[in-house]
Amino acid sequence: MMNRNRFTMELIEASIGDIDQVGGKNASLGEMLQQLTPLGVKIPNGFILTSYSYYQFISDNQLAQQIREILEGADIENLQVLGSCGRQIRELIQNGVFSQEMEREILEAYEKLIGKENIDNLGVAVRSSATAEDLPDASFAGQQDTYLNIRGQQNLLSAIKNCFASLFTDRAISYREAFDFGHFNIGLSVCVQQMVRSDLGVSGVAFSIDTESGFKDAVIINGSYGLGEMIVQGTINPDEFIVHKPLLKKGFASIVEKKLGKKQQMMIYGVQKGQTVEVIATPEKEAGKFCLNDEQILLLANWVMIIEDYYTKLKGKWCPMDVEWAVDGLSGQLYIVQARPETIHSLKTSNSITEYEICDDSRSDKVLLKGIAVGDKIASGRVRNLKGVEKQNIHEIDFLPGDIMVAEMTDPDWEPIMKKASAIITNKGGRTCHAAIVARELGVPAVVGCDGATETLVTGDEITVSCAEGETGMVYKGQIAFTKSEHELSNLPEITVPVMMNIGSPDIAFRYASYPAKGVGLAREEFIINNYIKIHPMALLKHQMLNDQELSNYVQTLISGYKDEETYFIEKLSYGIAKIAAAYYPNKVIVRFSDFKTNEYYNMPGGKYFEPGEENPMIGWRGASRYYSEAYQEAFGMECRAIKKVRETMGLSNVVVMIPFCRTVGELSQVYGVMEQFGLKRGHNGLEVYLMAEVPSNVILADQFAQHIDGFSIGSNDLTQLVLGLDRDSSLVAGLYNERNDAVKLMISNLIRSAKKAGVKVGICGQGPSDYPDFAQFLVEEGIDSISVTPDSFMKTVKAIKEIEDKLMADVVEI
């Protein structure tokens, strides 16, 4: 039993049952030191000032009544009043003195921690830990302060008093008022912890859940050089890494995404006397490469999973975690410096999905800015640009409820204003910065890392902020029309025909993972190549031979952080594919090899050097005919190697490949030959190969094609244009385009019949079932094995199929 009247205790003595004495963070650190260190998780040692110390300090200095008098009857909603109250209280605490007994015990523990000889030259971290942190109905994380690289006895004592005082920052007072927590029902504990020399290394945050979608099977890691405060504050755009948890547990190197951040600045130890830390520009060489290597990423992700698993068992329910970590630059050792439960997605109990969708088809002409999307909502409102406003003057700002907050970045002092905002936009920051965390907590959309926002957006302007279009947050001019729809997943009916998803962008994969889809019927490589790789594949490989300096400079910018051009292409493509495959694992994800037409390739950077002019690219050099061509085979080889990496290195064996626009069986054999050259062989490690059935010959010779494939997927868009003999890109004949035409339906019926006779699966991934419920009914009646639709059509398609199946069952019963 802990002595409740102790001033200090060893960090390792604390456990999760001591929150009322040591606060949430310290209880968590102590628990992990005891239980997880034997499992390999490394945590810096330290000592704790208990909440008894805080209460005794308040009592010794006779501050309680003075604090009550300051707050009693104060209009906390008034920012000026709030600022005045907070300032008065903090000054009272900072001017207080420790009793001789308390001071002696603190300094003895300090000397024991770092050694008497190191008191003036070895820094410690002084971290606040409130006793109400991480309660199940409110997150108090980040409400109190942390002080880094504190050296010397007097500086330590001052830092501890500053931590006590931070219990009464403006944002903490406002937060407690909002959640109706009594100001004296919360105490403060302080942890004095050995500093990890991440000023010479790397630090960051990690979540055992996707912070935007709530997807459970991912570890999200943000990292940068130097001390970790820069990431939390949102001062920089960090690197981001995503690891797939289920396959990491099976021993695979399951990094499914790596994004290189700008990492503009880094925080290091101060070099001037009296300066604890300072901010410097990150050296260009460091900023241009990833801050963690794959081994470090996987080790950290493994530790995050160990922490999550432990707390899940401890609490008796799933407990995703928010973790702070650091790599010591001297030893190279990784450490966990904080861990607490995630308090947004883990507390959601509803099984419903709310979808926001922009209705304005002309919105591309109204784009003002782009950044990193936080959440998935849309909001319109009046801009309130806070550029140049110092945080000490926030109480003077005329900020109305519903205004859209625009700022360089935010920190906890801005929270009273953020609570009034309908949306938040910042120039800097990543998905785990302060602005992003608070926006999620408040349930408002935010676009962070939005370069130039404070320069572009003018106070009083009407804008729309959209985070409903993937990982890229959009800022539009004016009020853009949008819809909001609620879907209760528990109300979706059970159906026999599996409904899959068409996922165009990896950015939206996690968002739709909670839908009860049976996998992905179509994932297009073109989107990833166009939006992730951003250059013609052959131009990427051959740019040095083209005598185009501008293009070569562009390539060097693209491949920053990667070994070479080939590695860049393979890794970027593999991450895009892997993110989709991870979202739906272990269900099948059918990935179609690239199917750009020559005019589309021509318009990519460098494309003009490698693409011929064609009168009708729709029926020209596309799909399978490219893969075995000498002019493109090398690029197709990179696609194959990316698939191999996804399936064998990352372990996502649920990936199925699909060959598009394959006109003859002989052509299919040639494609197989090239695939094998680059490590992909049908049947090896369970690899399945599907054929996109979109050319009439695929249907007419279906029995022959079926001998060489594992399934057909009907591409109704191209099949319709080729059966009806029209160019679907031509507005002149657009009125004739109809996948419900009897000729098209007859072709589909014949294909389904032939596929079933041959014993291979046949599905459909074209747009028809998404747009027309009667077309979906036709497919079900014909015996289709699966239907793949766009996410916005998923709910209505499931309901339509249920009606069809019920009708067919009723007809059978009647007979």
C-alpha cells in the first residue's frame, strides 16, 4: 500500500492504480517500467512528486482560498476575464516556496537520479501529470506543461512550480469548466525523468490506431529530428510511417506507407547560458531523408503493439494508445517517454457512419489551398485570420462562434478560441500536431500543413473546408454545397452475393474499412502512379538520357529520401497498394495493372518523350499490349516487383492481380512470361491472376481464357463501348452509351455462363451496378459471383440486392 503522504517516489514504484497520487502519465510510465521492460520496451528512469506534494504546496503557501476567490463568479467564457484569472493564479503559485522538508526530499531524489557530479551539466525532463488525465469521458492530455533539459537545483525547483502553475493555464481552466470538473478535485503530480538525447537524434509520436478513420489495424508514426516538442506543437511537417499490425505480429516487415515530411526545423539543447532549448533549421541533408530506418520503424511499431496489448488486458477492453518516443542520438537506443490511452475513436459506441460529400461539380475551379486533412467533415464559415496575434493577446480577439480559425500553428493556449471554431486551418503541422488533436476532440474539420494559409485567406472571406475527399484537405472559395448522410451499419441486411468496393485512392482506404464489404473488386494502379509517383515511369528511369535538365531536376526532387529512381517507383507504388490491401485484409484486393492510354501517359511529366500519337487511344496501345513491349517492359517490371514486395515482404497475400485490355490468349501468355521475369508467377505463393473482361474477344473465347486465369472481372465501361462500337469519351455519341443495352447484357450473360462452366469466378467492377439498381438486379439473376461498387453506392447496392434476393426467393417458393 502506497504511503499517501509521501512527497516523492521512484517512477518504477508507481502503477496504474495510483492515478490519484501520481496522475495518468506517471501511473502509465511506472506500470510500463514494471511490466513491459522485461518484454524489451525501454523507458527512461525517473522520480515522481506525488499529488500530495502539490496539495501540500498549495496549503503551505495558503493559496486555496485566494484561488477560489479569483475564480468564484468569474465569467470564464469571456476570454479577457479567463486570461486575467489564469495569470493571477499562476503568479501566486510561481511565487510560492517549498517547505524545507519537501525541498530536501526533492533534491535528494534528483541527486540520486543523475548523480551529484551531473547536477549542473546533465539535463532532465520535468513533466506534468494531472490526476484526472485520461479519464474515460474526457482527455486532459496536453493540458499541462513539460520542461526539457532542466539543469541545476534552482532551475529544477522553478520548473516544478511552473508545472504546478500549469494546472491553471487558461486552456486548463476552460477545459475543466467545459467538463464540469472541480478545480480542486484535480491534483498535479510531476515526473522528473532522465533526458533521452533526442536533440542529437529523433523523436515523435505514435498511435496504435489510425487517428483519422479509427482503423484498428494500423500503427501511425510521426517523427522528426531533435526534441519532440516541434511535432506536438505543429511547428513542422514530420515524416509519417504506417505499419499493419496483424502482419507485423506474424513477422512480416509490414510498413504499408512512408511519407517524407519537410521537417523544416528541429529543437536542440540551448547553447547560451540560461537557455534550456533552442530551435534551429534542420540541415538540408537530414530534412531530405527519412528520420527512421525500416528496422527502427518496425521495432517502434512492435513496442506500441506490446503497450496496446498490455493495456487492453489490464482494462478488459480494447485500449488503443497514444505514445511519445525518442531515439538517443548518442547510443542509437529507442525509448518510450510517455504513453496514454487514445480518447477519441476508442470511446465511440455508435455503429453508424456519417458521410459528407461535396455536391459542386465545378469545385475544382474554386480551390484556394490544399493541406493534410484531419477528420472527414465539411464546414463553411467566415475566415478569422490570426496571423501576427501573440498568444498573450488572444483574449482581445473578436472571434465569433462558427468562424474558421486560420493561424500559423496552434498550441494549448489557443484552445479557448479553437472551441468556438467551425473549422481550423494552419500553415504548419502534421496529423499528430496540437491543432489536429484538438480538432478531432472538438469534432471539427481541420487542414494542417496548409502552406500559405495565413497569406491567402483574408478575415471576413467566406470559405468551405473539406476533409471528406481523402487525406488531402481542401479549402474552397465561398460556400460549397455538400450533403451529410447517416448510415446505421447494424441495419444493413444480410445478402448472398458479396459486395466489394472499388477503391481509387489509398488515401480513403482506411476510412471505408469499417464498411462490411467483402474486399476490393478494383484498385487501379493508375491513380497511385499519377498521384503518388507523379511522372511517366519510363521518363523516371531514362531522364538522364533525355537532355532535359528541368525534368532531371524534377526527378531529383521526387526521389529525395529514396536510394534511386527504381526504388522510388517500387516503394511508392507498393505503399499505395499495401495501404488498400491492409485496410481489407484478409479479404481479396484485386489490383489492376496500369491501364493508362497514350494520351494520358503523354500528359504526365516526361511522357512526351515516350508516347506515340494515336488517333484513338481508347483502342490503341494500352493494357496488356504495353507489358511485353520493349518500349514499356522495363516499367511494367517495376509494377511486378512492387506487387511482389507487397505480397511477400509485407505479407499482404490477399492481393490478386488483374490484367486489363488483353485481346488474345497468346497476348496473355506473353504477359505471363514478362511477369515471371520479374518475380511474379501465377500460383506461386498463392498468387491469383484475374482477367479484366472488357474486350468482346474475352467473352467470345471465354472458355479458352478461363484455362489460364483464376477469375474474370467484367469491366462494363469498356465492354459497353466495344460492343456498341462507340467511343465513350466522345460527347457526340454519348446518348447511345448504355451498359443496360440488350447486346451488352447478352455478352455479360454469356460470360457468366462460360465462367461457371469452366469453374472460375466472375465478378463485375464497372460503374453500372453503382448507378442502376435494375442492372444490379440483372447481374444477381444471372448468377454473378460478386459485385464491386464505388463507396458512395455501397449502401444502396446492398439494399437493392436484398430486394432482388427476396424477390427471387419468393418466386422460388411460389413455384
